Amino acid sequence: MSDTLVIKVGTSSLTRSDGRLALATIAALIETIVDLRAQGYQIVLVSSGAVGVGAARLGMTERPKTIALKQAAAAVGQGIIMRVYDDLFREHQQPVAQILLTRGDLDRRSSYINAYNTFQELFRLGVMPIVNENDTVAVDELKFGDNDTLSARVASLIDADWLFLLTDVDRLYSADPRKFPDAQPIFQIDRIEDLTALQVQTGGKGSEWGTGGMETKIAAAAIATGAGVKTAITHGQFPQYIERILHGEPLGTQFTPQLRAANARKRWIAHGLIAVGKIYLDAGAVAAISTGGKSLLPAGIARIEGEFEATDAVQLCDASGKEIARGIVNYSSSELDRIQGHRSTDIIDLLGYLGEETVVHRDNLVLS
Ligand SMILES: Nc1ncnc2c1ncn2[C@@H]1O[C@H](COP(=O)(O)OP(=O)(O)O)[C@@H](O)[C@H]1O
Ligand SMILES: N[C@@H](CCC(=O)OP(=O)(O)O)C(=O)O
């Protein structure tokens, strides 16, 4: 099987300071992608820029602030971006596809699987998928909010080998190099926690037209490496660095992947779902789950936090609140209020009906 790459390019690389498209950079990016595809790589391009390009087309001189204006600008800009990609890829006889996602699409298992199947079919057809957030319909609660996170979730979805985050700086520094010229470059991160030791500062929101700055890129690297995906932050003006990184050169900032969860369903539980509640376990249940590979039974629950329904994702925590696992719960929080601390055989008396024996079955549980 050929390696799969997700390449995310930010507004800061795609546009010039006046908001117009940086056509030379985009053309270089497309040539790199076409070359890599010819070498057998499967590639997904995650492209930002809809809001920035749309705003420029509408004559706005700064990034729109209100949600409605942002969504309207994105609706204008997305079409322009896809036209440019289609024109340039067509020069290389490369068909493209537009995929617009919101977070809800990857949270729901049915649409998660549909999205996965669509990507596979596009790869089979030799089409180049170009992804963005569906900005025009995304509402706050169901939004990725930034394409760094979106690209990491897509990389996890399609089980990619690499995630490349292309931006307008050559790598991550100990602080924003624009404000702190003596900030130290960071070449390699083996564990995300090491960033705390290095006291990396990510400052504010990033460049004028970008969203999230380095903070969201680090969060994306955490999601991707947690899903077993090698991740690199590198300069968008030099897309040819991607190939050099693939050949082992220490360009950009590279993040070592963690071991990936064994199967796609467990990866979805670990990285696809947003946990909506917390279940605190007693010491016996912590041991049974962390080292014994057991399911969670009502008897092992010490306390519940948050309101959730059956089939929602929850965090399983030790007494101090540290997450030890995540899973899909078989009971709502109000049902758990009644059966927590009791034996499974008591469930029928306590609830008046017979539910599952387990609160979280081990097949639906992933250690953190
Ligand atoms: N520690 C840091 N290292 C490097 N860049 C940083 C750091 N903290 C903040 N930044 C800023 O992040 C910006 C890139 O983020 P952003 O504008 O969101 O880019 P993009 O549009 O590519 O997603 C850089 O221009 C840089 O000024
Ligand atoms: N979906 C938005 C992108 C938001 C975003 O993350 O932007 P950026 O920080 O430039 O990658 C758009 O197309 O404008």
C-alpha cells in the first residue's frame, strides 16, 4: 500500500498581505502534489482561505468579525479557491473533488464511515480530494473552528502516514519569531508534553488572516501523533520541502507519532468523538481497566460529572480526575446516578428494566 499524506495549507500561505491569491505558491504546491502522486503517494489537500479570499473579493480590508459575514465571505471564497485549484490541477490532467466537512460529520459514526468510504473511492478513482470546513453552515458547537484540527481529524480518519501543516513560518519556535526575533527554533518533538518543558509560547491568533496561529497547529499535532500519524510543521512557500522531509531531512518541526489504536473503530472512539461527560472510577475499576483490559461495571463508579445520553462518549477518570480511558457509555447520566456503585444484577430492580451488564463495554473503550 502506498503512503497516504494529508497536506494542510493555511490562509497565510495561500494569500498575499492584500488578500489576493499567492498564485506562485499555489502553483508550486500543486506541482509538488502532482510529483508525489506520480511517485505513488495518496494525497488529501486540506485548504483554508475561503474566508480570506472571499473577503478580498468583496473588498473587505480586514477579516470579517461577525459569524454571518464570515460565513457569507466563505461562501464567496470557497468557489474561487476551487476554481483556481481545478484550473491548475487540470494542467496536469488531475481531477479534483471538493469535500466540505463540519465536526458533527466526524462525530457521528455513520457519517464518519461515509466520509471514510468517499475518500477511499476518490483514491481508487485517482481524484485529488480538497477539504475545507463547511463554513457556511457550521455552527459554533459543531465546528472544528480551524483547519489545523480538521486536517488532523481527517488524517486520523483515513489512517494517514503523514500530516504536513504548511504555514508562513519555517517551523515552530520557542515563541512567536515575529515578536521575539531571538526565539529558538524547535526541530523535533518526540512527546507533546515536551513542549511544556520547552516553555513554548504560541501567542495570539496568528497572522492577520489565519485562524488559531501555532496553538491550533500544536493541538493538531497532538491529535495526529496520538492517532499514529507523523506530523510536520513547515513553510508553505517551499512545498518541495515535503518531499525532502519524506526522505528524512530534518526540515521544519517534526513530531514523532505515538502507537496507533489497533482498529478503526477504536481510533474513532479515541480521536473522533468529543467526550461529553466524566465518570470517576474507584481504585479497583481503575486497575481492572488500565491493566486488566476489562469492561466498566456500575460497581466501579465513584462519581459522575456532566449530563449525557446512552451512546455518548465519556472520559473515564481516576479519583484525581486524570483521564485513564475513553469510551461509549451504555447508560445515560441519570440512569448511572441510580445504578452507580451497585452490582450489575441489581440493575433491573434499580431501573425497572434490564439494560446492558456493562456501563462501558471493553470493545467500546480505549485507554488514554
Ligand atoms: N511559537 C511560535 N512559533 C512559530 N510561529 C508562531 C509561534 N507563536 C505564534 N506564531 C505565529 O503563528 C503564525 C501562523 O499561524 P496562522 O496565521 O494561523 O497560519 P495559517 O494561516 O498557516 O494557519 C505565524 O505567522 C507566527 O507569527
Ligand atoms: N475554513 C476557513 C479556514 C480557517 C482556518 O483554520 O484558517 P487557517 O488558520 O488559515 O488555516 C477558511 O477556509 O477560511
